[in-house]
Amino acid sequence: MNPGSMKNILCMILGGGRGTRLYPLTAHRSKPAVPLAGKYRLIDIPISNCLNSGINKIYVLTQFLSVSLHRHISHSYRLDHFGGGFVEILAAQQTIESSEWYQGTADAVRQNVRYLQEPWIHQVLILSGDQLYRMDFHALVETHHNNRADITIAVIPVARGDAPSLGIVRLDDSGRVIHFVEKPQTEEALDSVRTPVEWIERRGITARNRQYLASMGIYLFNKDVLLTLLDHKPPYADFGKEVFPNSYRRYRVQAHLFDGYWEDLGTVKAYHQASLALTQDNPPFFFHAPEGVIYTRMRFLPASRISGATIQNCLVSDGCIVMQGADLKRSIIGVRSRICPNVTMRDTIMIGADRYETDEERRRNRLEGRPDIGIGEGSVIERAILDKDCRIGRNVRITNQRNLENADGPNYAIRDGIVVIPKEVIVPDGTVI
């Protein structure tokens, strides 16, 4: 593969829709702007994978609540002008060609098709903005070039139980896609896209009963092929549901087999589970890996100060204060978090704060009966997500003691049994949730 070919790839990262499945984390921000692992944002994952692979011309397509995302990208990714790279937001807007909001992933790219017309662009890489994985796109591009593909799609082996929620492909011996079923539900549909274990293991991957190859939502298109598909009448709205299923019979669509960690964080439950998995002794995704660095905003925060607390299997970010007697297990503590004495925390994501309060502000809080930003003394938090700048009072219990699966209250939401305290919400002293 010609190393210069990476410079001829434009990446478009799809910001997704309203993010209703991640609500209330998406009440004030788009999905790609949702914080991750204490100090990152979801958008940092695909951008970092691109930069580490030599792809430095990146557009992020979004239309919902894009201010936070725009601020993060503008502060985090100021690329060297002499390298010719950029990371820019393309928000939905009225143009001569269109006055509508994005109707789907393919429509989002179509409405920005003028950015694909540059002569230096040979291929277009389409990525999602809400997945956690580490991939060297050199390997994907090499698969594309070696097979003279028109389109290359990344696929990952999954078990039969996972297949009904994903798009599944069947391949010929060369790895070319010859059949595709979106979310197969019947035994007949599942059997039609089952891949023999022997085929997978000949490629150096241990199948372990994973006989279904699922689309990861990662597509590499030759530019002329993508432009033709976007010009289809009637227009395709979505890549996964329309563009790809209608491509493999007309074009050479090649599969790139991937066997690393990959997780879609599009729901509160998936976000909570994947985040807490990062606290394990051997996490499935390793932010500390020397290769494939995940980039984010530089904040210039002080080291965290921990005073006589018990901390087990936690991620503690920069600039935190954890006071005497706090007992934290399997939790993520975001930047600038303040945890008062004798707080108990289990299986919880605390996203952190945008700023520190002054002593004068905390004095005024006491006079007005308002908790400080952070968690007050003696509170117990279990299986929860505390969004940014929450004010949790003293002796608060957030434990979902009624074991509700889904519910909404005046200062909380419960999704899949997980209590979410929205951004900037106040939970008064002694509250029980």
C-alpha cells in the first residue's frame, strides 16, 4: 500500500440523531459530545483512530445540540497548518440544495456532498461517533486496495445471541460480501448468514462460537462510487439500511475482518456497562496503551488530592478532591470532581465539573441552603450516572431502592435500572432515590 494514500482519504464522522436512547445524557449535548472515561468525549475515539492512522482531514456531521461538541473540537484539535489537516464540524444548515434537517446517515453526507468534490480525495471513510474501539485504518485501507474493492466494510465476529440486533454479512472465500441481512430475527434468516468456523479461523481468529460477521458501521468508499450512490433516485437516507444493502450486488464490496474490542455506546445501559468495564484490572479497552493514543482537550488541571479514602478499581481523573473516609469501588471520577467525607460510591460514573467553586461561592451556597457542586458528606451512590456539575447534598441515598427499570422524577431519570442525575441538577440534603 502506498503510504501517501492515507493523505487522499477524507473521513466523515456521523454525529447521529437526537440520541434519545442516551437521554438524559443527551439533553444538553449531542451524542459524540457525551463524556467518557473521566476526561474524554465519545468523539475523541474516532478522531484519535484517524489521526493515529495518518488520516488528518476529518469532518464531523451533526445537527442536534452541537455547541458543546463544537467547543470541544475547537479546543482539542488545532492541527498544524503546514500539514494540511483539519477537524471541522458540519452542522445541518439550510442551503441552495436543501432546506431540511438530515433525514439519516446517508442524507447527512449527501447534504454535504460539495465537500467531497476536491480532486485530492480518492476514498471517503465513514465512521460513527458513538463507538468505543481502537483500529489502525492502515489495515482497512490495505484490504481495500489489495482486493481492488469499490467499498470495504469492517466486520467483527459475534455470537448467535448478538446477531439479531446487528447487520450481518455472508462472504465468499475471498472475503467479498455476497449476502446481507439487517437484524435477522428468524432461524432461517440467521442460518442464511452464518459463517463456517473454519473460514474465520483460517484468518487467524479464534471463532469461539462466533459464527456471524456483524457490520461495525465503518465503511471505506471509492469517491466516485459514493457519489453515484448518493445520487440514487429515490435518494437513500441511511447507510446501514439502504446504501450498503443495495451496494454489494452492483459493486465489489469487501469485508475487513476485525477482532479487537468494539462496543456501541448508544444506550444508557451500554454506556454504563462499557464505562465500568474500564475499571477492571484487565479492562477490555486499555486507555494506557502506548500505541493508539486517545487524544482529548488539554485542561492543565492539578493532580488529584485524595485524603484517607478507600479506592478500589476506580478511574480518578485530573483535578479531583476526594476527602477523608470516602469509600469508592468500581467507579469513574471525572475531572474536577469533589467528594466530601464518608461518601460511599459503587458502580457509578461521576462525570465531574466544568469549574471549581470559590470559598465565597460555597459560603453563599450554605446560606441559601444549596449543596456545593459535587457529592455532600455521608451520601451513598450506587449504580448511577451523575452528569456534569450536579449538586448532591448531604446524606443523600441514590440506590434505586424500589428497583425500577424506567422512571422519571423531578431531579432524576432511571433507565434500565440505572439512576441518571441530569446535568446541573440539585439533589437536596437527605433525598432518597
